[in-house]
Amino acid sequence: ETLVITRVGLNVDRIDADYSSVGAVHALLQKPKDSSLRCTYYALAPTSQEIVGARLIFSHIRVGTNDFVASRRFYDAVMPTLGYACEDAGDSYAGYGLKEHIGSGQNCLWLGLPADGEAATSGNGTNVALLAQSREQVDSFYSAALAAGASDEGAPGLRDVHPHFYAAYVRDPDGHKLAVICHRADG
């Protein structure tokens, strides 16, 4: 009897029908036939802005950089700890996420030189919060980030947000504050 909306994919302990389409999964989530079904569902249809069972607030996140090569090296080192890779890149941009979503531009983190040619700046009071599926991923991200040149803004640990809010904080090479967070009780 668990529903966790996190990122793209579908894992079920037991399923008795073909729920391969977004509509079928939506129906499953609305009226599960078996109340013992444990479902971790995070479905973003690559051609749609709808997450099944929830609404998206963001299309994507983009962070600016003044040193694209250094930033690309940093994100190439840390994003795999969360299960993501650079799936699209050019001379002045790189997109991280799942291969099936990069083409839509949704549910992705983009890195790039500012389009206006001005210097990239980080916002005071702003952070980019990335979801982790486990506390181990939070720990791995934090270690990889520090090894790749990030500055420490808060070691992994439980925070006084909710009982399972396990997070770490770093600043990337351009000074953007990144949070990586696991909300799961089972860590």
C-alpha cells in the first residue's frame, strides 16, 4: 500500500495485467485491484507534461556556468550517483536525465553558458534539490561532489524538515547550491 512519486519508471511487486501505457497505470493508481500491491511509480510521459498521480511544477532545471568544461566534468562525476548521465551535449550545453526524456527537455537538469553572453551567477537563497532513491545515493553524491571540487555546505544526515528528510548540500564549481535528498523512510 505504498505510492511514492519520484522519477520516471515503474516498479511493482506483483501485477496481474499489462499496465504498459500511461493511461492504464493511471487507472491502476486510481483504483488498485489488489490493495497489497506495492507500487513505486514515477511516470512522466516523454510527450506529455502529466505525471501520473501528481502534477509537475517544473519542466526542467537549468544552471548557468562560466567554465563549461569544469562544470561538465563536475556534473559528469556526480549525476551517475543518482542514476543519470549526460544524454545530450553541445559546445555550450549538456543535458542530464534519462535517455528517453532528453528529447522532450522535461524532467532533466541542463547545464550551459548563459544565452545572453553575460556572466552566470548563482542566486542567494536558491538551491537545486535533486531526488535520491536512497540514503546511500545521498552519501555517494556528496562524496563524488567533494572529490570533483564542490565546496561543502552540509554533510549527509537527517534534517528537521520531516522525519525521513535525509540530505546533503554542496556548491558546484560556479557556486550553485545543490541539495540531494532522500525522502524515504526505508532509506
